[in-house]
Amino acid sequence: MDIRQVIGRATKEGIKHYGDSAAEKFYSFLQNREFKIPKCQSCGVIQFPPRRFCPLCYSENLVWVDVPKSGRIYSFTNQKRALRFTYPDVIGFVEIEGVGRILTKIEGEDLKIGDKVELDFVEVDGGIILHKFVKRK
Ligand SMILES: [Zn+2]
């Protein structure tokens, strides 16, 4: 089995066995190429990764909001091998105004801390769509 197939299968099984309703909803939005995360209607906290309740005030009164489509690279690394990633994939944190730092796949040449990156999507084996951020030229 090719490593990409392993990644797709691991992601699918992970959602099924370890995910909750927030994870299922998060991935179903991604299937439609929408990157949404929950925002607490009680205290305003935006959370990533998504949870079924607010980590600050424990309210379950959440609404799903679009993640802004651009941000800046906060940190990154070349990942030799990890769940969902294979060399020479780059993973890192992208700082998004009003949201915070999001762990994500990052693509582009000559990446530097502070570079502007834009939201895009990648389909992995198994038909799963994941978010990524790309540095455009
Ligand atoms: Zn809250």
C-alpha cells in the first residue's frame, strides 16, 4: 500500500474512531472545500481544533464561522513522516488574524517566517479533503 493510501485510511479511521460530532462536522465542511471552525456565542472564543463545547466557558452554544483565507507563517518544519504528511511536506503554524495559530500543511518555495500564505485544499487518498496554506509568487 502506497504511503498516501495509508495516510488517507488513517485519517478516515481516525475520524470514525476518535472523532466526535465536532470533528465530523469539521471534516464534512472540508469535503465541500469550506474551512470552518466553531465560535462560542457566549464568550466569543474561536477554537481550533474544533470541540463540541467552548474550552473557556464550557458553553455548547457554538456557531461555525469561516476561517479567513489568508495568514502569515508563524513557524514551520519539513516533516519526514507523520500522520497525513510525507516528505517533503512542510507543516507549520499559520497565524490568522482573529483566530490564532493553526497547524496546517504549507506549500511554496523559499518559505520564511512572516510570509503571507493563502488558504487552499488538498485531497488525500480516500477522498478526504484537508486544508493547507500556500505561498503564492
Ligand atoms: Zn465560550
